[in-house]
Amino acid sequence: MQRTRGQKITYVIAIMCYAAAVGFAIGSVFYETEIEKDPILASLMATSFFFASAAVVLHFIANARLKGLLSGIESSKEAPPESPGH
């Protein structure tokens, strides 16, 4: 499968998002909390979730097959004829 330039860039950004998600998850595991409900720990976990979610979406975009969409090739099925309005 050939990727477009945009898909290659998206794939690299997805890998960086995966790395950021793992980094923030590790940071949240090793963060020492002094109180039970620490906002810094919550923000570390939320940031990890955000980057993991963004990485999954970007990974799907990078692996999408865009051959028919970008090249203007129409599918072999024709659209059904329009019925006259009543």
C-alpha cells in the first residue's frame, strides 16, 4: 500500500503520540502524591489518555486506503436514477 505524504506525516505523529502516552503513564505511576486527590496526578493520567486516543485515531488515518478517494476514480456502481418529485 502506498501512503500519501500526509499519511506518512500522520504516521510519524501517531508514533510520537504513542511515545508521549507511555511517557506520561510512566510519569503518573512514579509521581509521589502527598494528598489523596492530587490534581497533578489527575492531569498526568488525563494527558496520557489524550495522547493514547489521539495516537489511535492518527494511526487509523495513516493506514486508510485513499486510492479511490484522492485520485477521482469512481466506483463501478452507478448511482440509482432520481425519481421525479411529486
